[in-house]
Amino acid sequence: MKRWMAAAAALLTIVQGSAWAESYPSRPIRLLVGYAPGGPVDTAARIYADQLGRVLKQPVVVDNRAGASGAIAADLTAKGKPDGYTLYFVASPTMTMTPLIQKTVNFNPTKDFSYIGLITDYTNVLVINKDFPAKNVKELVEYARKHPDGVSFGSAGIGASNHLSAELLAQMSGVKMLHVPYKGNAPAMTDVMGGKVTFMFDITGTAIGHIQGGKVRALAVTSRTRNPALPDVPTLIESGLKDYDLTGWYALVGPPKLPAEVVDKLVAAQKAVGEVPEFKHRMSEVGYDLDVTGPKPLADRIQRELALWGKVVKTAGIETQ
């Protein structure tokens, strides 16, 4: 009798779970964003949320929880209820750089999330003060070699993606360059334009206006292939750094232990969003390349990039904060 009741209870749980999964989502979904409104991550997240909501037939509401390079939103996600109603539109630095830099991080990027998949890639571009004598990456490196204290680079702060991108450039080139951290990309760009620092890496979508306006010069992009928005700008590979192939990315993740049925539904919805012409066009307009995949490619990419940036941080002697 007891065995029969236990089996019946287990069957009921399965049936109820399946019915719940089939009805998901039945209410609005909260989409966490780890950066402030109006920035590049927030802009991309809002474009994505609009389309995901249409596919799922429920509102997807952006909830900005800015701070600690996305770690605040990541921690909220890792501790969230695994019901599919709290998701995180995460930028790659939060998962592959922040845990290496910040001692106070309370999440493990490889264990504390349910991966849905990648959404889009973005390319960074190396921009330099328009009056600096170097006309290409080779000349910039040679100048740094001859003037050990004569080349500086700005970043959005210690451990930011453009900080580590420049450290990787210096390490691969075997030259010394001075890091000047700022509280965000905008003040760093202001000082590149004003000649207070030599160069910086910035997201192509936000830098292109300054490039086209002649306020800075673009020397190279970080991706393996040239960026369609800057077709005349070579890659760092073309510029002589054969292994320099970096793209940032945005992805969708949820709390740990999301039911498989919910993950499958979100993966399918995300793929459907990736096929929407309006979504493709709007993301392209702000400088992003779609790269819609499932959970495993995202997991593999996080592992690879944690290994890469771990070496860069160690070699550069960057102290954790």
C-alpha cells in the first residue's frame, strides 16, 4: 500500500510539473541587467526583452541592478527562485573577468547558473588620440618599446574588459604600457580625445561616432574578422598579433536548477528571437553581431575565457579588489 501511494505521489508530481512547464510563462518575467540604464548593455537588453516578450507572449521587464561590474545582478540571479521568472541578461566580463578580480564575488560562474545561451557578440576597437604619431598597431608597439613611459591606456576601471584587453596587447607585444583607470568608459574616452592618455579599447557601437567625427583614430578591432561597421579598420591579427581574437558577448542565464522544460522553452524562444528581422536590424544598428546558441556553447566559452583572463590577470599582477 505504501509503495503504491509513493508511486502515485511521484506520478502526480511529474504530471503537475509537466502541466506547469507547459503553461510557462503565465506571468511577467523579470530580466536583470547588471549595469545602469542608458548604457550599451542596457540598450541591448531592452531590445532583446521586447522581442523575447513577444515570442513568449508575456511582458519581459528589465530590472537594472547596477554595480560591482554586474556582480550584484549575478548574485541575485544565483540566489533566485528557479521558476523561470527571474533571468539575467549578462555581459561576458561579469562571468569571465569579475570573479578573477573581485574578492567579494559570491557566485561561481561555472556552478551557480542555469545557462540558456549566447545572444550576441560585440567587437572592441582600439582607438588612439588623433595627434599621436603612431598610425597603426605596429607603430604604437614600437613607440612603446622606445619610450617605456610614453604610452598609456585608459579603461573603465581595474579589471574592466578594456583594461584586460590592453594588458593582453601589452603582454603579447612584450612592451610596457601605463594603465589609467577611470569610473567608466566615457571619461576615459574624453581623456583619449584630449590627449591625456594615449589609447583605449571601447565597444565599436559606442566608439564609432567619435571615430567618424574625427575625434579619435581607430587602429584595429579585436575580432578575428573585420567589423562591418568599420570595414577599413584591420584586425589585431592583421596587425601582427596572430593570436589576438577577442569578442565580448551577451547571454541569457537563470538561477541554478531551472527545470529542463523551462530551459528548453527559453532556448527555443531565444532562437526564435534570433530569427526576427527587426531584432537583427536593431542589434546590427548598435554594433552587435548575433550569435544565438544553446547552453553548451555558452558553458564552453565561459570556461575558455576564464582560463585566458586568469593568465592575463596573473601575468599583469593585477591585485584583486
